[in-house]
Amino acid sequence: MAIDDVERARRAELVESVRTSTALEGGRASAPVEALQDQWAAGLITFDELGAAVRRLHPSTADADESLAE
């Protein structure tokens, strides 16, 4: 998946905004999650791949509830 420089810059701004918001709330993403965010910003993975990888790294009870519905 190739993205142009404009899209790459937009994604980098979004990642920075998410990180700033998280920090203002007293949190911080794990290093593996930040690496995944950087991969998405660079166009190396899709948004769906980012989300799936984050859920694998940090599963939640909401994910378990969704699997019960299937």
C-alpha cells in the first residue's frame, strides 16, 4: 500500500495528536503500540491491521464480548 507525502504527513499529525491527547490524560502507549502507529503513519500497514495488532498486544474484555456474539 503506497501513500503519498501528503497522506504520510496527515497520518503523522494524527499519530502525534493521539499521543499528545493520551499524555494529557496521564497515559502513554506502549512501545510496541507506538511502533505500530509509526508503521501506519508511514503507510506500511492499514488502519485495520493497526487495530488488530493493538488488540492482539492488549486484549480487552470488549474484544471477548464481541467473540461471543459470533
